[in-house]
Amino acid sequence: MPLTPLEIARVAAGAADDKKAEDLVLLDLSSKTDVCDYFLICTGANARQVDAIVDEVREKVSKNCGISPLSCEGRESLSWVLIDYGCVVVHVFRPETREYYRLENLWGDAPRVEL
């Protein structure tokens, strides 16, 4: 039985948490946009941690959900890596980049999901 977008988002959040990602926020965008159902936003303290978080999310989602990302962008600079699973988009930021783009504020009217 296929997993729901929320279940996929929770697996990704657990993987990010396993690598000590900070400030995890899960936004429910299902009533706000057709682009995706959920944004998972988190922060890695430095480029190495961002890289480790991305690897863990990709590995755990593949293993537990049986899906691969449609795309993964930003691995060259490791200041903002976007992992697109279609229904769930994972954003892994360095602190200064997250502060600059403020995705939580941009989607401020989207409900937050408890993790």
C-alpha cells in the first residue's frame, strides 16, 4: 500500500533529526498550492552537516518509502539543498541562508504539522 505524503514527510523528518538537523518545521501546503503537499524545512550548522542530512533523508526515504527524489538541487554549494519527492519537498539550509529566504514566513499562513 503506498504511503501518504504525510507519512513520507515524517520519514524524511525522522532522518533529518537522526543527523541532528535543527529547527525542523513541517508545513502543510495541500490547501495552498498544487506544487506539493508538504514542505519540510530544517537547518544544518555547516556544509558537512547539510550534506549528511541530505544523504540520510535520501537513504531513509528510499529504504522506508520505496521512492527516489524527482530531483535534488543545490549540492554544489550546500547552503540550500532541495530534495523534491513530488508530494513532499525537503529544504535543508545553512543558518544564514534559511534566515535570508525565510520560507516559513513566505508560507506563514500554511498550517504547521507537529513532529
